[in-house]
Amino acid sequence: MSGRTQLSLADFAAKQGQVLGVSDWVEIDQARIDAFAEVGDDHQFIHVDPERAAAETPFGGTIAHGFLTLALLVPLGATVLPELAGRAMGINYGLEKVRFLAPVRAGKRVRGHFTLLELSERQPGQVLLRYGVTLEIEGEEKPALAAEWLALSVMQSQ
């Protein structure tokens, strides 16, 4: 058990349309960007070469991979989203309407905003949660990304 708030299915469903949480800020430093470049095998200079990125791009330096910012939704959401009581496991079910709206420059901080858009029973024992998520960049008007994130909760047998 993680210590996060647990909500019954009825209480969770009552939160549709509400912001469920805003995470703490997380710094996107060059070390994190470089590590993601290794894992994702994406070594484009705009991510991993600070001098060249400063000289040849409008960003003033390196920027995070869009998929790095997307991957942060899981750990950021885990810190603020309530747990569904009686859930045996949760599965990432997919994403819809993903848009990378602004680059995240190395050294910037981001945080996630999570809204429960919809909760529906997919079939007996399976609850589909649709979250609206944005990844805010500290001090900037536009968020890094906006998406609908689908999570499938498989409920414990009664």
C-alpha cells in the first residue's frame, strides 16, 4: 500500500470533472535528458549537445524529449492520484489527444495536473479511468503537453 488516499468506486466516480491533484515540481536536468537519450536511443543534438543546441536552435540550449515528458506522467500521477479501493492492479491502457505544446528546456521544472474526465465500467471487474493531464512548465504560459491518459483498473474478485 502506498499511503495515498483510497476512494471507493462510488466516491471515485463522484469526482468526474474534478482536478484530482497537482504534483510537486520535478527538475528536468541535462543528466535526466541524457539518460532518456540512452534508453530511447534518441541522440539528436537538440537533446544531448548543449553547445550546438544553443548555437543552432531557437531554444537557447537543449530540450527534453517529448516522450520523456510524457513518461513523467506515471511517477507524477502516482504521487497525487487517489487509489481505487479494491483494485488488484492498474494497467496503462493508452493515450488519446497527446500534444507536445512547448519545449522543456534543460534545467526547467515541470509538474503534472490531473483531472478525472470519466470513469466507466468496461466489463465486470474492470474500470476504465480517463484522465485529462497537462504538464506545466514553471514560469511559462504554455504547458509542455496535454493529453488524455487511459488507465484500466482490474478489481479484486469479491
